[in-house]
Amino acid sequence: MARPDEYRALNGPQKAAILMLTLGEEQCARLFSMMHEDEIKELSAAMAQLGAVPSDTVERLCTDFVESLGGAGSLVGSFENTERLLMKSLPRDRAMQIMEEIRGPAGRTMWDKLGNVNEVVLANYLKNEYPQTVAVVLSKVRPDHAARVLTLLPDGFGMEVVMRMLRMESVQKDVLDGVEKTLRAEFMSNLSRSIRRDAHEMMAEIFNNLDRHAETRFITALEERNREAAERIKSLMFTFDDLQRLTPMAVQALLRVVEKDKLPLALKGASEKLRELFFANLSERAGKMLKEDINALGAVKLRDVDEAQAGIVALAKDMAAQGQIEISESKDEELIY
């Protein structure tokens, strides 16, 4: 039998984690689907850090909560088991985000809590901090949330934050500790992640979530300060090839409003896969006419092609911002038609 002192040492989340593992993947997934996100995070952290659980402890615990489940055997709580269970009950991206948050020694982090703070409240607080402090905070929260906060910061101050984010290396623990103290140290410590994200990729994701006006404002200002960085970011942002992430319904909606003389020019420099996406969403007659228009163009200037493609991309982004079309969030996300 389990020693009384060992059994009493288990806290609530640990007991719940053992029971969940005892129930198996299918039942565990059903229970996860009925929980609040905070409950899922707390329970997942307990499961991931549980380690080996003696079989007699499992039996005693099951007896205390439900009728005897003798013979349940020993269990091993691990990151792998927890990830597999989360994947069965949550979208892949959300499950992976939760796993990233609980892999550190501290489990739940202060950064996911910051991500739930209203952007107006967070921006009003951060505008009184040092740009470097704000850069650390915005590099740790979700890109869409960081974009909303960045938009609300004073223009000059916001640009200073962008420049520091571009120059920022992997955030060390002592820096994170300093930021936590600045933020009143009310959230649990989160050790810096070992994998360094490219600063330009991070800024491209944030800029993609800005509205057109704010995006133009920051890109223009950045071009004046660091043209190389600006060009790198623009190359990583939503491009004409990314229109492959549109659903057929979205492509059809885009085709109804795009300037007819711009489409042949834009597709002249497009990949065959992207051309086929547009052709597949036109009638046979319209598709044939579009192919003829492309062939009739002959040699064209690359600058003109880029301009036409940029116009269609801008139109797609505006339509997405207004909720008229949907663009999948990940470049790697596959669509099934």
C-alpha cells in the first residue's frame, strides 16, 4: 500500500492528473473538451511533471474518488503523453502552444497572462516603461496581441520599440527577471526558451497583424532608419504566393473585385500552382480568356508585375480585415477541398 505521508503529499492537480491518465486517452480527451482553458493548462502542467506513479498510489486514489479501479497498474506522466492527450481534444496550434508554456520548470508563465490583458490597458502601462522593457514584453506575447499594443503606443516610442526588437538576441533569465519585477512580479517566472526566434520573422508576423495604415507607417519609418531590415521584414510578410492559403470561396470573392487588367499581369510572374488556383475558380470560358490575356502580354517588366501583385495582396488583406474572406493563419496549414 502507498505510504500515508506520500499519498497526503499529493495536491489537487496531481491527483486529478493521475485520474486522467488512469482513464486513458479517449476519456481524457472528452474531459479536456469540457474544461476551461486555465483548467487545461493547470492539469496539463501537473501531468507533464508527474513522473512515475506507483500502482498502489493509483489504486488508493481511485478508491477515494470512484469505485475501486484495482489493477490500474503504474503510470508515467510525461510531456509526450500529455501532448498526445491534448492533441486529441484541442486544435494542433493551441495544443502546441500549451505544451511550449508548460515545458519550462515554472509551468504556467506570466506571458500567457499578459496576453489576456486588454491591449489598451497594457499599452497605457508600457508607454511609461523603457523601450527595451516593452520590446521584451512584445517579443514574448502572441504576434496579434503585440500588434494591437504596438499600434496604440506613441509613434516615436513605438518605432524605438521596433528597433530594439530587431536587435534583440535570445532573452536571458536575468533580463526576464528584471522585466517581471518591473511588471510588479505578480506572475510566475518563465525561463527564456532555448530556441531563438529570428527577430525579422517575429516582426513580420506582428506587422501582418497591423492595419494597412499602421503597417505603412511603421515600414516607411523603418526604411528611413534601416532599409535592409525593412526589406527583410517585407520579404517575410504576406506575399502574392501566400494567396494559396485562400479557400476557393475566398478566391472567388477576390476575383469579383480585383481589377481585370491587373490579374493577367500579376499571374504572369506567378507560380504554376498559384495560376491553377485562380483558373480552378473561374468558369471554363473565363479561365480560357484569362490564359489568353496572360499569353498576349508578351515580355513585361518585373517592376510592373510586382506592383500588380502587391495591389492584389493589399486588396486581399483589406477584405480579410473586413471579414469578407478568410485566410488560413499558418503558411504551412493545408486546406482540404
